[in-house]
Amino acid sequence: MFCREHVAQLRDHKAEIDRRDVAVAAVGTGDLMYARDFAEDKRVNFPLYVDDAKASYKAVGTRKGSARSFAKPRVIASAARVTAKGHIQGKLGPAHMVLGATHVIRPDGSVAFAWVNGDFDDNADFAEALRSLD
Amino acid sequence: MPRVQPAPDLAERLAPLEVTALDGSAVPLGTLWDQRPLLLVHLRHFG
């Protein structure tokens, strides 16, 4: 459900991202059919890619979540907040314990923003990420 | 804090790695930021 909220936020930020002349791409794990279903269901309006080998996840240093995190009061509260907004948990992917990350990379290869999720509900703020280019 | 200091060679290491587009084509990540900045999001899963 946190992924669904995160993708919805990205979709909603798309106009601002375009205005800034910034490209956007999201990467996930699993097979292509799973990704296509997700893109259709979430009305994804930006390029979506699959990295089932998780090589790029390893390169950016994503962390793994713990089942114990689901019992943390903060995560429970976040889950309730996200669910109330209509982001219901979908089918779990094969690597659903691998946490996410967000980066802003300039054409010269410098990294303006780097965020590696510390827990399931710990997604980066896209507005903050974009401000790193100011 | 999840905001981290990236490795100095992060983009260099990411650039040759290929991801698969929804049409099945292989795309080297580096081609996604060679013209303009890229907001790159790694999702936990498509769930």
C-alpha cells in the first residue's frame, strides 16, 4: 500500500516534474505481467521498468525490511492513513521485503539527491527531491 | 535519516545496468539521465 501511495504521489507530481524539465522513471521487481497490471491499475503516467535481478537495487544500496516493522506503532499508523486514502494493499511481489530508494541524477552523473528508505513507510518527499536541483 | 550521502561513483555504477521496459525492451539506466536530470524511484514492489 505504501508503494501505491508513493506511485500516486509521483503521478500527481508529474506536471511539476515536466515543468522543471526533469525526466522520471520508476523501477520495480517482479515479472513484466505484474508490472503491466500495476501500471494499468495505478494509471501510471511515467516510464516504469522492471529490474527483477535487483542489480540496480544493490547498486543504490536499498535495505531490507523486517517483518517486525509491521508491528511498529508508526508503521501501523502510516498503514491506516494510507488505507484511508484508498491505497489498498495489492498482490505482494516476490521481493516485497526489499525497500525502495529515490535519487536525482544530473546528466553529468552527479547525484543531487539520494534517499534510501529505512522502513516500509519511509518514502522520499518528491518536492524535496526536486528542490535539490534548485 | 534516510537521506544519504551517495557513493561518488553511483551514477557510473548504475549507468550500464539494464532494466526492462514494459514493452520488453532492455534499457541501460544511464540513457535515462543523459539528456536531462532524472528522478529515479526504486519501488519496494508493484503491490
